[in-house]
Amino acid sequence: MPQGFVIQEFAAGLAGPRLLAVDPAGTLLVSLPRAGRVVALPDGDGDGRADRALTVADGLDLPHGLGFHAGRLYVAETGRVRRFRYDPTTRTASDPVVVVAGIPRGGGHWTRTLAFGPDGALYLSVGSSCNVCREADPRRAAITRYRADGADERRFATGLRNAVGLAIHPATGALWATVNERDWRGDELPPDYVTEVREGGFYGWPDCFAAGGRAVPDDEAGGDAGRCRGMALPTLEIPAHSAPLGLAFYTGTAFPPEYRGSLFVALHGSWNRSVPTGYKVVRVPFRDGRPGAPEDFVTGWLAGGAVTGRPVGLAVGADGALFVSDDGAGRVWRITYRPPGR
């Protein structure tokens, strides 16, 4: 990590922790899909370690994305989104209401992620059912927008093979996403990507993919050149198979000024590349509102060919710390800044 930053274990012994959220009282929540639970990780004594893991909700069906809106907790399960009444004092959820039902299930991409725009709109990402194919359900490989009560379903963007991470830019209100592209085109193609998502944008899959800033027809899918000409190009390409998942804009004040407004992205790591890539958290600096090239921020999950963990979710805590979930090691990490010499 850059000089002055410190990483410490915040919580351990978690069953595949995935995405993170901070509740209205500042407590960190994490989804545990394999356990069918969402847990809270309070740090009541302020020592930088969670006191315990408290069950917020259980009996869930592969819970993944978490979000708060109007004081309610929203949980994206693999086949639905539910809204819960949430008590930040007891850290418990109750009175579940299904707001989005009938989300297509099955296929290789089971995660569902949500985010709320500044206007209260609910954005929901659903990945493809396959590596390369034609989907029968238009909600697949797309981001769909709803009202917070689940009404008024509208396709916001399409051609996104598997947008696992969603975040809202704090200054512009724009939706950003991480996208995992197709496999089995070799080590270098196609790049994964991080992008500002344009309303109505078609991002290529399965007809084409972006590489080197241009649209490339995908032979396996038929390569519709006409659709490729209208393809929206991603904001930032990421090395193929890096598997970008969680992302978070840094909105705190505990890091040095140059980090404020930066975008942090968790690269889960490759599983089918001859030379592994990813297994780290990168920082995307913004200058004059424009993103720069990604820079390594946290490394060490891949050392000497050995994998010790896989970063997934990111969240900025109420105190300005950056939290990282690690489903490979069953941990949540906490990153803080201490000025050199202190």
C-alpha cells in the first residue's frame, strides 16, 4: 500500500463475505450468500475490530447486494429484491416486503446487485445466464431501473455481461459499474471494464466487446457489425479475467486530500488465465472530473503463486476508513491512514 496506509483485520470467520453497506448509524453490514444471511459488524469500543457478527436477516436466498433508502434496508436475493424495516439500534430487519419479484434464476451468474440514485431510483443488475449466448429474458445482462417500490420497470442499459458492482458518483449522480466480460478468448481478450453507465447504452455483449478503445465483433455470437457500430465504449478497460467486483467512491476525509473522490475497485482475481491477474484493490484517481489510469492500492492476496484471499466488496465507513470484504479468506479488512511520523 502507499506510505502511511495501514490495513488490519476487522472481522474473521465469515462464510464467504460479499458486498458491504453502512447503516444509518454507521455500522457495517455484509452479505453472506452461502449462509443465506446478512450480518452487522459493530465496533462498539472503537478499537478497529468488530465486536461480533450480529444476524440482521436470515433464511435468505443467496443475498448479495445491499442498500439503504428512506431508512429501509433493501436486499437483492438471486430471485427477488426485498425491503425490510430496519432498526439501527438493535441492528435487526423485520417486516420483509418483496419489491421486485421473478428475477430470472439459474445460469452461471447468480449475484444480484442494487444501488439507489440521487432521485431515489432503484438500479438492479442481473448477469447473463451463460458465457456467450442470446438471452430470452431482457433483464439478463442488463441494468434495470425501478421506482423504490419496485414499480415502473425500465431497462437502463444492456449488453453488460455481468455487472457485479454498482456505485453512484457522489458529485454527478451518475451510475458506475464493474463488468466481467466473456471467457475463453485467451489470456488478453476481452478486457473486463469499469464504466460510467449511459442511459440507453448498449455495451456490446454478446455481439461484440471493447478492446483498445474500439468495438470488436465477437465471432462466436455472430458478430453483428451493425450493433457494434452503436456500442457504448467503457470508461476504463481492466486486464482480462481480473474480475472487477465491488467499487466505492471515496467520500470520507480521513485519507489525504488527493484520495478524496477517487474510485476504489476490488479485482477478485482470475481463475482461467495462464498467468494469474487481479487479486488486489486499485485506485482510480479523478482529475477535473475525469478518471485516470488505475493504480495498485492494496496487493498481497497473490504472492509467489499462492492465493491467500480474494477481495470483493468495498465501503467507506462513517469514520473515513475503507472496508474490504474477502470471500477467499472469510474476512473483512479495514484500511486507515496514519501520517508518517505519527
